[in-house]
Amino acid sequence: MTVITILKKPDGRYRGFQVIGHADSAQEGADLVCCSVSVLSINLVNSLEEFCQDSFRLTQDEERGLIDLVFEEDPTPEADLLMRSYDLGVHSIAEGYEPWLNVNMKEV
């Protein structure tokens, strides 16, 4: 199972996210859940690096299926929009693939 935890401050501002685990909903190379989550997560990191000036801490471990990103400061409006889009995307995937994907919100 893949678990995504989206980190938000009490005022609703995003602090980051963590993805951990492999969905194992199909054999390797055919796992649509894993592929979808990976594409959204990697694209978010790449977009933040390319289009935003935000500083963040990033940890990745492909073997464990780990992507952990925490903003150093409150995200800019651009980064916040990217995070809202990611939030929408992963929740949409989870609606159809609940046994293999769990999305949590955590207040930090």
C-alpha cells in the first residue's frame, strides 16, 4: 500500500508532503496506482524547482517508495497552487483505488 501524508498548518497553508510505500496493485511495470502517484509526485517536485523560488528539504528513496518534501518557509502563492493541484490529484486517485492508496491530512 502507498500512503500519502499531506502536511498543513492550522491556518490551512501547506508545509509539504510524504509518499511512502508501493501500491502493489499489479505486477511491476503495470501498476497504474504506483505510476499515477509517482508521476504526480515527481512532477510536483520538478515544478516547484522549475517555477517557484521556494526552499524545501527533499528526501527520496526509490526502493522504499519514499518522497518527502518539507518547505523551509511558508510556500509562495505559486507553490501553494501546485500543492493544491497535487492534493486534488492524489485524492482523486485514492477515490478509485482505496485498497492500494491511502491519503491523509496531517496538521503540523
